[in-house]
Amino acid sequence: MRIKTGIRGFDETIQGGIVPNRIYVVSGPPGSGKTTFGVQFLAYGAGTGTPGLYVSLTRGSEATIESMSNYNLNIPILIERGKLLFMDAKSVAVYGDADTTINPSTIYSEIVNTVRKHAIKRLVIDSMSTLRFSIRDRRSEDEEVGRFIQNLKLLDVTTILLSEMIDPSVYATEQYACDGLIFHHNFMRGRSMVRAIQVIKMCGTAHDCEMRKLGFAEDGLFVAGKIV
Ligand SMILES: Nc1ncnc2c1ncn2[C@@H]1O[C@H](COP(=O)(O)OP(=O)(O)O)[C@@H](O)[C@H]1O
Ligand SMILES: [Mg+2]
């Protein structure tokens, strides 16, 4: 059984959708549509009765709700119906903050509580890059990220981890540890910028690794033809 991401034109490229209860990573540079991908995935599920949770480790979720409400994805209605939840998990202690015990394990506990309480089935974490900020000891960063992902696998949810990517030839731990990896690309062609999406790996799925045009429309992201 597969579930649809809800990204128009994308599910067709991966045999109709993603296998549920696995962990996927969407990596790309800033402004390439990662947050939109994640929120759209949750909104699609929520619209079909599946509760989804967006965990914001970067900017406050108020700002994300505001910008994502520009799309015709019924975000405010889905939130009101309790099918779409936004949660702010702190990844960095602010000055004067007495609580300096923020780490991937405390963030995980917060996520687990919310997942159980609201019977969450779709989960998005934005982003793995900021989760890393909560790791004090730089030497244990990869180990901590690996452990965080192993623990997410214990949950009965389909997870999309968003991660910032500057150099596509350098792989991060989450990209090794996940079941599926999707890249977003922004590149210049002449004087205009082209946005593309590419499936790097997708366990148990026949797919190609072509770059396809990624566009923004009123209802969010859509995937068009191959870029030649
Ligand atoms: N209707 C829209 N609402 C919000 N962003 C839009 C819209 N149409 C196009 N965009 C583009 O989407 C970009 C933000 O995408 P986002 O998903 O936040 O990217 P990322 O999370 O990778 O930084 C904006 O910089 C803007 O260029
Ligand atoms: Mg973002």
C-alpha cells in the first residue's frame, strides 16, 4: 500500500506514492520549496482525515502558518478541525533561558507526546539542520542524528525530514539513514532560475533519477516534465 504525497505530478513518478510509516528526507537550498513540500504533504493527509504534525525547529510556526496560508490548501480550516497541528520545539536556548537541557532526546519526547495525544500519522520536522544546533558536542553530532532517526522509526507515522543542502555531493547522516531521499535544486539557466526536483533513492520503488521542473502554483508545488 502507498500513500499520496499530494504534490501534483510527483506521486506518478514514484509508483503512485510513498510507502507509509517510513522516513523520507527532502533536501535542498534555501527557498527551494522544502517547507511548502512538507506542509502540502500534511495538508493533503489532513484533507483526507489523516492527522498531521509540523514540528518547527527554525522559525516560529506562526510565521510558517501565515506564509503557507497564502496557498489554497485550506490550512486555517484544517488547523481549526484539529487535523493539522503546528508545534514549536525549541532547538536553541535563548539568552537568559534557564532551561539549557535542549537536545535531540528532549525534542523527541515532545514529538512523541504530541503524536500519541493526537493520533498523528504524518509528521514533518523542519529542519534537521536546526536539530543539529541542539547538539552540544560536535563530535557526537552524526551519532545523535542517527539515534534520533532510529527512534523516529519506532513511531507509527510517515515522516518527512527537511534538511538544508548546499553541496549535493556531500551526504549527511539523515540522507544515509532514511528510506527515501528527494533533492530540490535551484540553478541558473541563462538569466533565469530553474527549480527542479529529483528522487535520489526510494526504497522498494522503481523510479528514475531525472530532474523534473518544480513549480509554485496557487495550490502549492507541482512537478512538471523532465529537464533536458
Ligand atoms: N504563493 C506563495 N506563497 C509562498 N511562497 C511562494 C509562493 N509562490 C512562490 N513562492 C516561493 O516559495 C519560496 C519559499 O518556499 P519554501 O517552501 O519556504 O522554501 P524552503 O523551505 O526550501 O526555504 C519563496 O521564497 C517564494 O519564492
Ligand atoms: Mg523552509
